[in-house]
Amino acid sequence: MRFSRFARINPYIQQYQFTVLMLLVHLLFIVLFGVYVSFDELYAMPTAANDNTYLNSKYPYYMGTHVMIFIGFAYLMAFLKRLLRADFSSACVLISMGVVLGKLSPIQYVIMTLIEVPASTATEHLVMDAFQINDAGGSIVVHVFGAYFGIALSLAFSSKAQRGHEHDCSIYHTDMFAMLGTLFIFVNWPSLNAATAVTAEEHHRAIINTHLSLVGCTVATFLVCPIFEPRKKFNMVQIANSTIAGGVAIGTCANVVLDPILSLALGSIAGVISVLGYIYLTPYLSERLRLHDTCGLHNLHVNLQYCF
């Protein structure tokens, strides 16, 4: 009798399980937000000084990072400081999602997010506060962490049917959307790498180094792609991803005093490694290790990080 009652209720639970989970999570966040969040008395209360210097210095970086993550990453996958940290956590989730795109259900993506955000925050604290490692653009705590978190999920949830599936490829229209995302990311990546810099000269160095690295990887991508691509033509998936690999490669040391030629060289090497990864590494990992990376993000977001 009890089993028959459960059998009658179960279809309704399955039908609305995503809605119920999101409602509970939303209510939980509202409660936590109300308990722990308040306006900063130094800047946002009536007793604060009438000075917008802090806002004017931080908000442009926040907007640039916001556009890059929520417009740039979104289209690419169509195939203030605390706020910035929240964007960084969002980037971790989006990177991981790119690896397992099309493999999970909506409720599984929600559970993935609930697990990954605390894990990425703890990793950030360990890397930057405990070990005192310089990671201005989050190449370690955002890109490498997000990529390998997604790879671990891919190993757990991917199946043989997903490898070589007829829909696991791009078409003309999806390539155009991906390139639109690449343009947003390319233009706004200096804001991401410079956003957490403390001093004005660190901001300047991070912006210049990032631009040089992006230019280097873009030129290298267009040089290498037709040489190693089996069809000896430009591949739009590689063009859309490898042209921004320099932003990841320079992120850890973007605010460091570097000779400009080093930034240019680092970006060029990143572009070459990324293209070769898409051509050789991705098929090898899929066939030999059963590691299916939907968007090939291992070649973009890990890249030089594991080499060094």
C-alpha cells in the first residue's frame, strides 16, 4: 500500500523536482543574504564621505569582467572586488559546464554549482591567502580549477555514445555565435586580469601584458592552424578558442614586471599549444581515456598552466 502511494506521488516529484530544488535554494540564499549582507558603512551609508573615487576606479573593471563572463562565455559556448570574486566563481562554473555541456540534466547542473562554488572559494583561499601565490587574473583558481572540475565530472558522467555523436560538431551559425563570444572576451579580458590589482602601476602592467599576450596568441593561432589542421584550412573552433588562450596564460603573472617581449612570446606559445591540443590532444583523450570534453576547454583554460 505504501509503495503504491509512493508510485503515485513519484511522477509528480520527478516532474517538479527542478522547481522544488531551485525554490529551496533560492529561499536559503535569501535568508543567508539577509543575515550576513549589509551596506558598507565606509562607502554606501549616509555617514559615508561624498567621494566616488573608489567606485569610479573599481566599477569599470567590474563591468568589463561582467560582460566578458556573462556575454562572452555564453556566446562562446553556444556551440567591485567582492562582486568580482563572485564573477570569478561564476566563471569557474561556466568553464566546468563547457566540459560537460549536453551531458547533465538541469537539476544536475544546479547540484554541480552548489558543490563547485564553495570548493572554488576554498581553493582560492588556499592558493592566494595560505600559500600567498600571485594569481592576478585567476588562471589557477578559476581556469585550471574550473577545467579540471569539469573534466572530473566528464569522466564520471560521459558515455561512449557521446563520443563522435552527430551533434557533437559545429555548424556555420553556431560558429558565428562562438566568434561573437570570442570578440567580447578578447576585448574585455584585460579588465579581468587587471581587476584585482592593488596599485595603479599594477593595473597598467596587467592591461598592457594581457593585450600583448592576446595579440601574440591570435597571430600564432592563424599561423599554426592551417599548417597542422588535416584539411589545411582554418578551423573555426580553434580560431574561436585558441585566439584567447593568451589571456589565460598571462593571467597568473599579468601584474608582474615583465619585459613586453615576454608577454608577446608567452601568448604566442599559448596559441600554438592550444591549437595543437585541439588537433591532437582532444581526440586522444576522448578515444584512449574516455574523457569527452564538449567544448575542448582543456586546451584553452589549462594550456600553459600545467606546462609550467
